[in-house]
Amino acid sequence: MSAKHFINDPTHAVHTALRSITFTNPSLVFDEPNKIVYRHPSALSSTSSNVSLVCGGGSGHEPGFPGYVGRGLLTACVAGTIFASPNADQIRTCLQHRLPPDSKGTLVVVMNYTGDILSFGVAVEKARAMGKKVEMVVVQDDVGVGRAKSGKVGRRGISGTVLVVKMCGALAEMGVGLEECARVGKLVVDNVVSVGASLSRVHVPGRAVEEAKEEEERLGLGWVEIGMGIHNEPGCEQVQEDLPGLVKKMLAQMLDQNDNDRAYVNIEKSDETVLLINNFGGVSNLELGAITTEVVTQLRKDYGLKPLRIIAGTLNGSLNGLGFSITVLKLRETGLGAGKSMLELLDAPAEAIGWPKTISTETWEKHFGEINQKIETGGEETQPSNLKMDPTQFQKAIGSGLERLIAAEADVTKFDGIVGDGDCGIGLKRGADSILNLLERTKITDDAIATLSKIVQVVENNMDGTSGALYAIFLNALAYNLRSQDTSSPTAVTPQIWAKALKLSLQDLGRYTPAQPGDRTLMDALAPFVEVLGKTGNVKEAAAAARKGTESTKGMKASLGRSVYVGGESWQGVPDPGAHGLSEFLTGLAEGV
């Protein structure tokens, strides 16, 4: 749980967040005193007599549900404070004054929480007493709370609510009557199951910072809580599981028909389904993608389900919650004829900032066959050369350099943690390990260019980031510049040939980076090595020059790379990590010659 917020006043946070929706969707209006977001009357000119769709609840679940106000979705949304229901008077104001007066009725969709049910219930009954046609659909899709524990209260409403709103909103936009909109809404509720999991409760702006410390003690590192609610409600169990194990437990709660406490919807292999993966707000897009892949894979493998639509994103959040929920909807016939099936309602046009649908029906329904992604490499083999070397000596020298670089990984990582992002040492070690593996499993020939080309391929495949790209460019250029000195008959590769190729490759590298000696980069080690080798032909003297260049980076102000952004003075006693790593390799290389 993080207690850090940009806005610590919860009231200000809610009001300004609601106000922002009118900036990102100019067809909306914000009633600040009542915290109502609703469609501008001019945006409803052609559909004002249609059924109005209203939803609401506590704030903190954005984009749910103010973010769903718009064409094809909600007519209005009433918001409470963070995790607290709006009061009945706010909702009454919405139903009586913020909806089109000629609407043929109003459908209210709420999640199954006591405060929401009571507050909306009061307003609904008051509107009915005044002669208005109003129906209410209560969403309860959370299987994290089983029958035994939920008792008379029933299941909580979570991310499945989004699907109810989308389908009812589509029907209302099409001009379908109130009774049918409500009936389909209840049909969706009866066929949807969801469950969530979280690594931590969330901290509400304005509350005590100590709550964050207490949460760390309650749910420690490595633990995850299955069934945790979107208002910090406790889950059904705390487990230590990796992602596959966690998803397996969550899907079992939703789909295992042998679990009498939670088998709310019977979903079989032959059923058509929709899958929704909802981010509570704090899961990175990277991890959400991994979660989606795991869920889809297990649904196919273990349950034989291939959802016809898959939606992933933050749809019904819990502030910056480190959790997610899985929702599976069993598609059923609506009985409303062509164009109004559940799938068609889900695909129907909508215009609201919270709805993530961007993939067309045509794309979903088109069959994209499997393609052969194997790349034939026969035409990419390196052409042999007449530049010859002693393969045993080459392997000894390169191996010596690589082993010294691997041994220096801890120092390089430490230095990079001070002046960069801490990944330089790991990247260099990964590349060195991969090249050593190549040398151990591949017979090295006396063809210098062929051998170098194999090393280049390993570097390209195993070293990423800036340093990986620089080394790949330089080594590819080195192979080219060696080949430019190839002869018609076998010729030994002399230090002079290496030096010339290195010098030309350094110039080639300059086309892709402005780095020069004095900029606090690996160039402070590479350039002196190339220069001295060209003058003396002595590898040991060249390696010594590289070490000297590396030492000079201590106290040197960076002109390139992440070191430019480092504040304070801690960097002054630290050499450039990239230069240090290269210098260690070159020193080991010289020792092995």
C-alpha cells in the first residue's frame, strides 16, 4: 500500500476528477453540488425519448461509473465520496432534474452494496411515487463471497457491472423499452461471474499514513488475497502463489461446478463467452498483459473455453489498487431479434471515455489463420574469408576477457545503481555468458570474420538496452571493416589489420551516437584502446590506456545517457559503468593474449 498522493484532500480529488470528464468529453455536464455527470440536452436531441440509463456509487472506482456517461452507455451517473454511496437527495435530483423530461422511463443499475441499494432505493421509490417509470437492476457477480458467507445480503457487485451497463446502454440507444432493458440487464447479471485478487489494500487520500504500515504487516511480501473487494473488504483467503497458481484458483472459484458454495453459473465447453480482465488501478500494463495471457491460456486448456470477446483494462477500479479481477459472461439469447444479441450489444457503438472497445466486430469475426513464422536463414550465412587466425589463441584471449567482465558485474551494477538505472552490469554479464556458451558449444574455425559474425549474432540476441545496441553496431562494423581488408589468399590477421578495422568501426559508430571521449560513456575506454593499438600494435598497452580513460571518468560530468539526470555529488567518485565494464574486458583480453 502506498500512502503517497498528489492530492491529499479527498473532497477536492473527487470534484476535480468529475470535472475533468467534461474536458475529455465536451458533450457532458457536471452538477458539482450533487456530484452528477450527465449528458448535455443537445447531445440527446434525437434520442431524448429513449430510456434513460443511470448508475452510480462511491468514487474511487474510476472510470466506473462517471467515465461511462455518453452515447450508447449511461445518461447520467451520481457519485458519492470515495468508497461511500451518494445520498438519496443527490440521486433524486438526478432522476427528477438531470434526465430528458420526455424519456420513456429510467433504468437504474447499481452494484450490490447496502449503502447503494438503500440510497438508490429511496430515490427510485420517490420517483415512482411521483409517477415516473423507473426500474432498478442490482448487479451481484463476485464469487469471492460464497453462498454460506453472503447469506441474505448476496454477492457483491464488481467488474461484471460494466457489461450490464454496456448492454443496457446499447439497448436504450436503440430505443428499446424500459421493461426489456431491465429484463436483459437481469439476464446478464444471472449469467456473469467475477472474482478479484490483490497484493494490498489501498490507501484513501486524507487517511492516516500509518494505515500503509499496518497493511504491510497484514499482507506481507509474497502474499496475495483472493476475493478482496473494491472497497478494501477482506477476501476469502490469503495465499502464496505464482501467477499461474493464482489464476488457477480464481478460475476454479468461478467455473468449478463441484463447488456448491460458488457454482453460481453453469458454464460449459459448448457455451459462448466473453472475458473481461479488470485492473484495479495499480497493476502495470505490462503485468496486465501477462495476466490476460495466463487467463486466456488456462481457460482454453483447462475449461475448453475460447471467449468470443476479450476486454482488458481499467474498467472498474479501486483507486491505485494492486489487484485485478476476472469476469466471465455466458452469452444467452436476449429474445429481441437481429442486432440485439448480447454480443451485438457489446459491440454496439459507444462514446464514453471509460469504454475501451477499439477492435471492430469485423476484426473479431474474421478468421486469421496460423502463419509459419519460421525464418529461413540459409541465405544469411556469412561468406567465408581468407583472414585467418589461431582459433585456440583467439578463444583463450576472448574467454579471459569475458570471465573478467563477468567477475566485475557486481561493481558495474553498483556503479550503475548510483549514476544510472542499475541494469548495465546485468546486461554485460548476460552478453558475456552467452558468448562463453557459444565458444564452449561451437567449434571455432580459423576464419576471423566467420567467428566474429557468430559473436555478433549472440550479442544482438542477448544484449538489450543502449549498451547492447552500441556493441552490436560496433561489432557489425568491425566485421565489415575486416572484410574490406580481405585478400585473395589466406592471410594472418595482424594487430595492424585489427587496429585499422577498429579505427574505421569507431568512425562508423560515430554516425549513430555523438558520444566522444570526455562525455562519460564507454567511449572513454574504447577510444583510447583503439588509438593506442593503432600506434603500437600492443594489446597490453592499449588495455592500459582503456583503464586510464575509465579512471578519468571519475568526477567527469556526464553529457550523455541517464547519468546526465543524476543530482547530488555521489557520482563524482564513481567511474562510468559502461567504460568500467569494457575496460575490465579489455584488461582480461590482454592477459589472455
